[in-house]
Amino acid sequence: MWTPERYRRLVRASGWYDLLVTIAFVTPWSFAALHGALQLISHRLDLPGTLPPFEPMHMLMANLMGSIVCVWSVLRIRHPQILFGRYDAAGRLLFATWQAYALSQGATVLIAVFLALELAWCIAQLLPVRETAQPVAAEAPPTV
């Protein structure tokens, strides 16, 4: 069981993790560099599965995903609310589902590393949080 303060630290840490892992997806140039590095790693380790070349529509989807995940990450870093952790756990379950599906369709096994991390973050963020007697200021919705 998490204390509210420890859970908020977990939410913030998951935000930092996501930001670091997805920042390269934000632009076509940074994603092209990441894609090349992942292809090299997959080839050097002789891993099963494929990492296909990206067409413009694939690149667009990767950049959109990277952009929204980075925005979501910054929100959790700046406002680590319990509610955001619960929503993040749901998102991670969706990501893990589609990563598992991609693996079942022959995608590179490099995805398995990210799948394991998604599931670990998801489980951690689904664990119960101890009730507090008084509202915590960090739980107030962010104001614009």
C-alpha cells in the first residue's frame, strides 16, 4: 500500500521515465536516429523479429505518439496527482496490450523490454493508496 506522498513520487518518476523514453519520438529527425540505433542493436544482437523502415505515415504516427506522451509526462512531473497515476496505469495497460500484439505479429523482441517495463509501472500505479484524514494540496486540479 502506498502513502499518498510516495504514490505522488511514483507518478512523478513514471512521468520522467516516459519523457526520457519517448522524447526521441517527437521529431522526424530524432526518431530517424532512434530507429537507426534500434535497427543496429537488433541486427548486432541477431534478435528475432523485424523493425521495418518507416514510411511518412508511420513517422507521423510515431511523432504524434511521442508528442502527446511527452506532454502527458510533463503534466505528471509538474502535478503528480493520484488520479493521474490511475489514468496512467490504464494507458500503460493499453500500451502493453498493443506491444504484446506487435510481438505476436513478428515485431522485434526489443519491444519485450518495454512491455515488461509498462507492466511493472502499471502494476505499481494500480496498488492501493492509503486514505488520508485531510485533503492534500497536491491533489487539487492544476489551474491554467
